[in-house]
Amino acid sequence: MSSTNNRLVIRPAYAADIARITAIYRSHVMHGLASFETEPPDDAEMLRRFTSIRELALPYLVAEADGVIAGYAYAAVYRTRPAYRYTVEDSVYVDQEYVGQGIGSALMPALIDGCAAAGRRQIIAVIGDSANHGSIRLHEKFGFERVGLLPAVGYKFGRWVDSVLMQKAVGGGQRSTPPA
């Protein structure tokens, strides 16, 4: 699942990466609308989340630029009810210093492939803020289709925020029988 693109390496995340992942996420929680959390979780909570995702054999990846983690991506359970077990929700976060440098585009193919390899059939993107054009374009670039808009479902930074729903079939999607 690793790939190299000049100075950029995409690889599985490790527990040792959690402090850097937490720092990137903290910035998004405190200053952005990609996450609807309002209080950033600490390293212990981020490690708990990481561990639960990896226990399900779902992809959790980092992008290293010259040895520095510049972004990360993972797929998590979309919903907990059994009928949703072949559907995951993706998340991609890039350090503010690396935005616009192709980090998300480098992470996405490995994330999609990892979801298919894990036997999943649908990936849902729940994009915070309908004005998050970068995330919307990133998902469109990799074949996600816009399937919905949830107007004003979040309230952060003194304003109402939409969620854009996008979806991509993988591993044969609904045309194939999922693994037992």
C-alpha cells in the first residue's frame, strides 16, 4: 500500500504517528469546518480511534513529505447497524502548511484501494461545509458523486454549516456479492 511520488511517501499509519496526526487534526478542529468537533481530542483518544479502525482491517494512512507527516487519511465504519457493514466513511486531513501540494490526491488512491481490499463496497464522504471546494474537488477527481446536501446540520464558529454527501462504489459496488 506504499507509493512514492518524488519526495512524498504514502504508507500505513503507526501508533508512533499519533502525536503528529493529533496535531494536524487539532488545527482542523480549532480553525476549520471539515470536522464538526469543537474540542480537539487528545493523543489518547486519537490512539483509541486509530486502534479501533485498524482492528477492523480498514486503511489508515499517512503522507510523508521529506520524512514529515503532511497529512493522513482513513476509512471508518459509516454506521454501526449490520446492514451498513460494507460501507465506510472516508476522512482526509492535510496539514495547513501542505494544502494545495497534492497530499490529498496522493492519499486517495491508496485509501480507495484499501477500502476495496478490506471487502467494502461503498465509500461515503461527509464533507463539512458546502464551501469546502477543495475537498469536494478532491473527491470528484477520484470518482465520487455528489448524492446529497444536508443544509445547516452543524453550528460552528457562530454560523450554520452544511454537510455535502458524496459516494463512490468500490470492489464491484452493488454489482457484486460482498464477502461472507
